[in-house]
Amino acid sequence: MQDLAVECDDGVTLHVGVVGDGPDVLLLSGGPGCVSYLEDDALAPRGMRSWFAEPRGVGRSGGGPHDLAQAVRDLESLRRAAGVADWVVVGHSFGSDLAVRYALDHPDRVRAVVGIAGHGLHRDRSWSATSGRPIPTCGRMS
């Protein structure tokens, strides 16, 4: 695994682990506030170049507390700094929610989203309006 330091648009440096060759995949750990526990060569998808970013204010990354919008900006800073045109984004737990938000904000930069044990798609007006289609329901709740 190669260790990189990537400078975000606001000057904060994020630690990023990179391993493999092939199409790019970004792997996002849960949290928020957890180190990149997915950063392990054995967990990297075979045949792909895997990017493991430690979130702002966590582990070897600089910065401090931040919101979801800043986390999305950090991912986009990483993508640009890495010279990646687009990538698959895999998220676990909170990382799954972050992956969906990033894909909604940057659909031309995300080939696919894989969510593992996330909160799922919420039935809210803002998500439905952004996605352009209603979220199906399985039945009525009383």
C-alpha cells in the first residue's frame, strides 16, 4: 500500500492509501470520525486501483470537525488531485451515506455506488427531487 498526502482545496492535508492497478475505486469507512479501517491490501478489490482516504480530523489526516458537505468537497479534492476521471465509490455504514451524497452531487464522476450496511435511501423530498424519480414504498405504515 502506498501512503499519500493529498492537499484539499482549503489547504488541509488528508492521508490516503492507494493499492492496485486498474479502474479506480474509492472505499469509504463508516463513522463519521473513524479511521479508515478498510485500508487493508486484503480488502482491496482485485483488478482495481483502490483509494482509502482517512477523513478530515481523523488519524493521519489534518483538519477537524466538519459536516457532510465538507466531506463531499474533500472527496472531490482527492479525485482531482489524483487525476481520476471517475470512479466506483464503495461505502460501509456512514461511508455508504457519504457515497450516495457524493454521487448525487457529482454524478459525472461516479460510475457506480456500492453501499454496505448504510442507512439506505430515505424517503424525503429533497432526495426524491434530486434523483428525479420517486422512492418506491413497500406498503403503508400506520
